[in-house]
Amino acid sequence: IASTINPQVGDTIIEIGPGHGELTEEVRIQNLESRIIAIEKDEQLAQQLKEKYRNNQNIEIISGDALKIIPSIIQDTKYKILNTSYKVIGNIPYYLTGFLLRTLLELEQPPKEMVFTIQKEVAERIVARPPHMNLLAVSVQYFGTPELLFTIPKSDFNPPPKIDSATIKITLHKTLPPQGERESFFTLIKAGFKHPRKLLINNLSEYLP
């Protein structure tokens, strides 16, 4: 997982939910000169990581909710992320997948690359092609190219969950659509997918002016 984000000198990598820091450490080893900003919601785990990396100037641990913090730190001149090609990585809570991806993709400056471990079935939907795409797949592929890198069986976890996992990588297009076009696009596809079993024309006529 760490190698797929391909840390380079000068890279800023935002990690969501580092937990005990296993992935954080592997990313650090990949390139000692890259910068890691790890956001951990659990205060106790965050304090443990702050203690572990207290002498490492390239690793910063932030305690809080990544969904609320990421938009603010990108704009904050203290972190020097604005107008850079930052990356995001994480083993994220499965129930957050859709909301997290939409939050990141709809940022004024979304990340260059994202690597996440998520529920296998959701990963398969994200990389699906027509006619098997859902709202999340269309949203992701509007901004970038998703790849399903590998699956992780539930037996590899302790305690084992009820479902298998998969790691995906999303590489954003070099040229992103302008903000105004994005708003129109999402208005359109949300209307189109409102009732998937209805005829498309009925959804569009009902939910669009």
C-alpha cells in the first residue's frame, strides 16, 4: 500500500486514520524526505503517534476529524499545501468511503493521487464501466482514473471483518473541469441516478428545472 503512493522528495502525503502508525511508518521508509501529515480522530492514538514522531520534522500528527480538517489545512499557509500536488492515503472506515471521496474530489484543489483500502464490493463498483456504473463511479471517473490494485481477504485482519477488502488508486486527470462545470455536472448526475429503476428521461424531467 505504501509503495503504490510512490512518495517522492518534496511530496506532501496526507494520511487519514493512521491508527497505531503501521502504514505511516511504511510510507516514511519509502522516502525519508517526503512529508506526512497524519490525521487521527482518536485522541489517545494521536497522542501516541505524536510521541513516537516527536523528533521527526517531516511527520506531523493532527488530532481530529479528517473530513473537517483536510479542507482547512489545504488553505492554511502554515502547511504550504496550496498549489502543490499533494497525495492522500489511508485505510478508511468503510461507511465513510462515498462521503470521503466526494469531499476530496469536490475540493477546489483535490489531491493528485489517492490510495485507499476499502470494501471490496465498493472498489469494484468504483472501477466499473458502463452499463454497470453507479453515482459514485461516475463521480470518481469524472475527476480521475481509478484502479483496483489488489484485494485483501478478511482472514488477513485481526479481528477478521465479515467482508473482503481491496486497495484502489485514483489518479486525477491533469486538467480538471472548472468549478462551474462541476456544479452543473453533479446536479445532472444526481438527478439522473435519483431513481435508478426509472427511465432516465423521467428522472431528469422531474428533478431538473
